[in-house]
Amino acid sequence: MGAKIKAEENIYLIGPRGSGKTTVGKLLAQNLEFAFLDTDELIVEKEGKNITQLVEEKGWDYFRLLETEVLYLTGNLTSTVIATGGGIILKKENRAFLKQKKWVFYLEVSVKEVLKRLGHKEALTNRPPLTNLSLEKEIETVLQEREKFYLDCATEIIDGNKNLELIVNEILNKVRK
């Protein structure tokens, strides 16, 4: 799908938390000799607080506003792989922004895989709960609620349950065609 990637194009990675967006994004950027940016990391840097602190102090609406600001700033970048926050697709304007982009890869993962990846305590430290449910139920519910938005924005769907190197190679093959 589409021609070989051009230097002025960016690659956006979307999917739920734990889908591998940051890890895949870093490897992808390295392979393409692109810059790498994680929207959540930019927000943390800008605000001087981790996401849990931000959400506890100012709420999810404030965080989602910051996400939109950061996403729109990426429109001025070139040759960058951008790992987005899992909920970036919740706002209509963010979906409209992403739908205008040539390369938006949805890393589609199972509940089981997300649980496995988030099973490490450090993976949950800076990630506030999205619901009052158990982690497994929360992941299941959030995936069901967001699936249609991820699919709506994606130009390509990638099986995110695979080994991360296989995911990177699949994306590289698609953008280099």
C-alpha cells in the first residue's frame, strides 16, 4: 500500500497501552534513521510530572487536552516515528488529524498479550487506572471501547502479538515498498 516512505513523512503508531508502540517505535526509528518521539514522554517532560500525577491532580480531560496539543505539534515534524498514547484516538479532532496521515500503524494486541507486557510493576507505575475494574477487565473493556477508533484511524493493521522484531520488520516492509 502506497509508495516508499519519503523523508518528509512521519510514521504514527497507535494502539492500547502495552501494545509495544514505544519499543517498536524506537527500533523503527533506528532502522529508518528517523527521529523518535513518544507523545506521553513529551507530556511528562513538558509538565514535569508523570501521567499518574497529572491525572490525579488535573484529571483525564486535562491530560487529553495535552495529548491533542502534542499530537498537533507533530504535524510540524518530518522523518519522525511517533508513538502515541493509547487514548489519543478518543478525541474526534485527533482521529481527524491521524486520518490525514499516510502511515498510521495500529498495533492490534490481545488482552492476554497486554497483560503479559504490563505484568511488570514498573510498567504500571506511571500508568493510572482508566477504570475501577481489575487490570484484566479494564484492558478487555478499554480494547472493546477503542477498537473502532483504532481501526478508523489506521492505514495499516499490524498483529502486535508477535515478537517485537517481527513487528518492526513488517512495518519496514510496508513503508519501503
